[in-house]
Amino acid sequence: MIPGPLMLDLEGLVLTPDEEHLLRHPGVGGVIFFSRNFSSRKQMMELVAQIRDIRPELLLCVDQEGGRVQRFREGFTRIPPMQILGDLLPGGDALQLLRDTGWLMASELLASGIDFSFAPVLDVDREGCEVIADRSFSDDPICLVQAAGAFIAGMHEAGMAATGKHFPGHGGVRADSHLETPYDQRSLQALRDRDLRPFVELSNTLDAVMPAHIVFPNIDDNAVGFSRFWLQTVLRDELQFEGVIFSDDLSMKGADIAGSYAQKADSALHAGCDMVLVCNSRPGALEVLDFLESADVNPSPRLPDMLGRQQPDWTTLVASPRWQSTVAKLEELVAAKAK
């Protein structure tokens, strides 16, 4: 069965009766977890089992990038910000550590029943954008492509699909799209020369892309996630990208430019998104489900490709030399950075 086009979140550590009912709605296709949904691996796996018992085809995911964006911490390896790893380049062992880190992050989640993390960040930045900064591998697009390519290879080796975000690049604006709609005045050629390069060069290795809630007024009047120009003309036609397109969270203030939740979902899906996210707003999610009941929206056949391709055994994983070696190197990096 193909998942529906809405991804939503949950209130706490266990499913409520209302959530059990909600997850049975055919318009729901996935669940994104936040820190409030996690107290331990054991609890998380029990919650995952509850969900799988209701709808085994639902996509289960989390933001587990590392650094300040790592929702599951206790019992999981603490992953440093990607900028720390990117700064190791061009060191001889840097690419292998990047690959091993992608493999480790993905393996730990897969072993816990989670299908994928929304990673990696492909925004070209260092400290220019408030919401990106050290989440980026580098402010050099060539270095970023090398680092992200190795990280993606590790994710794939573990059996996890990779999602590049935030297309076509969030690093050129200071504003945080969680709080407002950023406007980037650059030309399309300026983006091709810098921010778009990671998406161009890695498009054939990415399984999914998440567009930014940014308006580029000198290119198109619509925010990227609601723009057929960006999602169809550039991403599908020019870059020949065939994977999943996820909207960024429609609850973010940057998305409000498109109207109500129903209008935002309609615009995103008709622009080319395969799935829309509504987080931290149950009324918003319900509004989207009401819209889907009357809308002519077919479930995307691309979505099942995001399901986890392997589920390693946790005990075997943490006993492996590769996991132990990677953890030791990451701990050493974090300790050195703290000095």
C-alpha cells in the first residue's frame, strides 16, 4: 500500500487514542519524531511498534543531522555538527570518517525501527544564515559536495535513503524561515555558481529533496516549495531528479505566504511535492486531511522508496569494530572542539 501525502507529528511518548484513529486516515503517510517523543531507545521502539501495528507502510523519520539538530540523544551516538567534519577536509582520512558517520547515524536509526533522517543539509554556509550555520558541511561548494557525497554513501551503505535540503540553498539569507519568509535577491546564475552546485552534482545520489521556504523574487514570485518553476523546470527537468520531493514544514512562518494550511498543501502538491509536512499544529494537520478528502491527489508511487532497506541488530551493531572506531573518533573530535 502506498503512503498518503501527509506527514504529521505526535504529542508524546505513546500514542493517544485520537492519534491511533488519526494514523488510520488514508491521507496520512508518515510520522516525524521530535525530542518530546523520545526518552530511551526502548520506549522509542515500543512507540514504533505501536505505529507499525496500525499502518506498517507509514514512513517513520526524524531530524538526526547531528549538532544542535539531533532529536534522539540518550543511548545514541552524539554526532557533531557537520561543519566540524567538513573542516577536516582535505585530510587523508576525512572522507572515510564522513562516510563512517553517515553509516553510523543511519545504522543506529534503522536498528531502532526508523526509516530515515532528513539529512544531509546541502546549504552552502558557515555563519551567514541564522538557522543553518554549522549544520552545513562548508561554505565552499566543492568541499561541500565531497563531504556530503561521502556522508550519503555511508547512509546508503547502511540501507537508508538520503534527503538533501534545503533546495536550492538556504545559505544566502540571514533570516530564519521558521520565523519569517526570507527573500533572496540573487539571480539564477548566481545560484548556479554557488548554492545550486551541491544539488546539481549530487542529484543522482539523492533519494529525496526538501525545498526551502524562500522567495527568490528575481527568479520566481512563489516560495520554492510552492513553485512549479523550481520543482518542475529546475529540479525535475533540468537536474533530472526522479526521487521524492518533501515540502518543508507547512507550519513554519516562511510557508504562510501561501495562505491557509489547505491552500499551502494544495500549492505544494500541485507544484510537485510528493508529501507535505505539518508539524506542531494538529489543527493544521486536520485541515490538510479535510482538504485531501475532497482533492484529486493520488498517493505518490515514489514514497515507498524511502522505507528502510535494512534493519541491523543493535547488539551486533554496537559490537562491530567499525561502530566502535567511529564513535571513538567522533568523541575525540567533540572533545577537541570543546577545548
